Amino acid sequence: MTSEPPYSCAILTVSDKGSRGERQDTSGPGLKKILIEQGFEVRAYQIVPDQMEMIQEAMRRWVDDEGIDLIVSTGGTGVSPSDVTPEATRPLLDREIPGIGEAMRQASMLKTANAMLSRGIAGTRKASLIINLPGSEKAARENIAAVLPTLAHAIYKIKGGMKDCGATQG
Ligand code: MTE
């Protein structure tokens, strides 16, 4: 385990229609491009339906078996009956980081009042950071943009990085 970049990441698109091939996933590939531009190594990308067990299986595998530094999910954070991504994520977390969800919603409210409907959470599991983003490509982009400036510093600290915060902050 290293506390220095480049960090690895995995992208999980959570969508019933996407998993059945009835809708093309543009959010996952959009996030992939953004994260590569930010210097992340994208190790995995998967589409799963809005199903607790399948969401959890992917997240557990990526953290526990593969030690991936950052897991980003997109979709299933809203208030439709099928939306279960935060419920699937919460029991996997050792520690929640409420500020990440707060920052994403705060920034997103400047774009659309519907931002208050995203219940996405974030937190740590072992030495990894997990973040839920909403599902549309626009929403996923706008939400990750709000946290990009602090992602590398967050992962550095989660891994026990000892440098002063001022020395690693963007
Ligand atoms: N946040 C931003 N920045 N931009 C958006 O367009 N869409 C919202 C919200 N967050 C949106 C956003 C909408 S319409 C919904 S329903 C919720 O995210 C939940 O989306 P999800 O169920 O696809 O995860």
C-alpha cells in the first residue's frame, strides 16, 4: 500500500436499464475520462442493476480483494423505489465522510434544485474511499467536479499519509 499517487480507481454504474443493455451508459465512460485526466489509473468498470447484493459484491471485491484506492458509483442515489445505492454502500463503510456528500449537494444546488434528491454518501472502507454519485452523465460530472480538488488529499490521508495538510493540498 502506497500513500502516493498515482491512485487506482474503479467505476460502478448502477442502473437496471444499463445492466440489461436497454440504455447506453454514458456516465461511467464520462467519469472514466475525468478520472484519467486527474491522474487516476482506472482498473475496473462494471454495470450492475439496482440491487443491494450486486452493488456490495462489486465494492467488496474492489476494496477487499483488489485494494483499489477509489471506488466511484453512479446511479441509484435518488428517491425512486428502486434506488438503493446509499443503503448498499453504508454497511460497507468503516467511517462515513459526510462532508463529501454535503459538498456535492451544495455545489449541485447551484445547478438544479433536484440536487437535494440525491442521497449519495461517501466514506472509507479499509484504505479505500467510496463515493456515490447520481446517475445521469450531467449529474455525475457536476458532482465529481465538486470533490475533485480534494480527492488525492483525501486518499493520501486515508492511507495514513503523514505530511502536513498544507503540503499535499491542491
Ligand atoms: N446533481 C447535479 N449536479 N445535477 C443534476 O442534474 N440531478 C438530480 C440529483 N443530483 C442532478 C443532481 C436528480 S434529477 C436526481 S433524481 C438525483 O440526483 C438522484 O439521481 P440518481 O437516482 O440517478 O442517483
